[in-house]
Amino acid sequence: MRQAHPLTVAELGQIVDAIDTDRVRGVRDRAILLVGYASAMRPSEISALDVEDLLRKPTGVLIRIRRSKTDPDAQGQLVGIARGEHPITDPIRVLDAWLAVRPAGVGPLFTCVRHHDHPDADRLGPRAISKTVQERAIVAGFDGIPVSGHSLRVGHATTAAVNGASIDRIAAQTRHRDLGTLLNHYIRPAEAMATTSRDLGL
């Protein structure tokens, strides 16, 4: 089984730019991609989010993750999402756009969009989250590249590492309990791509 391709910010921008936001499904899918990437959450965690799990702050949003792979006792974990610098990739902006068209009230944050582009109150499952990421990537031209729901999480970690974030800060966001996994599967591959092969002029 191939490992998920770690999406860069440029690649993510290419994917969300190809989404038609004149349709409700497009508004939702852009929010799924950018919230998932900014938060470094797993598809199952994205699916499990409720509107009540969002806590607004002046600089962004705090998200309460009620249960996760690294929190089997459901003690709860918090992750933050900061406002973006660019309108097309600002996770808070696209989240607000989705909340404006999502059925009003409490309950699942990301819901199904049925026929005739009509959103309802049914929760979007983890497989549907992953399928959404895959399908949107293919439409944007990422054929043959193993983009999956996990590409958001691994993309966050590797991009943060390339940009100089410390492993402790990355682990705080991804909530890895095993730093060895984070280091060997996220950080070192990202550092390896900073190879001197780029300096050869090939």
C-alpha cells in the first residue's frame, strides 16, 4: 500500500482553486480540505466534529477533538487553526462560508449534500471525507499521485518541518504520542526532499 502523498500548500491551493464554489458541495469540500490541512486531523476526526466543538478566538478557531486514536479514553484534545494570509487558502474564511450554507443548528459540522446540491443534517463519514479529498485532487490534475484523506495530515506535518517548525510544535498539533513515528515518517522524508540534488542543475 502506497503512503499518502504529503500535500504542499501550493498543491492544496491548486486543488481548492479548481473547486466550483457556486455550488454548496464545493463550499463544503473546500472547507473540509483547508480545515483538515490546517488542523492536521485524521479523516475520522474531521468526520466526528460537531459545530459545538468550535471555539472562536480573535486570531482563529480552537477545535475540541472529543476522541481520537491518541486519546482512546476521550479526555479531549484541543487544536488551533489560525486565520490564513490568502483568501483562497484561509481555513477560517472557507469554514465561515460553509457554516453560512450548512443547515442551521447544532450537530455534525460537515454534513452530506444530496441531489440538487441540497445540504442536510446527516454526518459525512470518514470514508466520504477521504473520497472527497481524492476526487478533488484528481479533478485538479493529480492523477496517479496517491492523494488521500491522510494527505492533509501528513502534508501539514511535512510542510511545517520544511518551514522550520520544531518537532515539539508539530507533535502538539498532530497529537503524536510516538515522536519516533512523527520523526521517521513525517520529518525525515521532508528533510530528505531538501536534497542537494536540487542544486545540480539537472
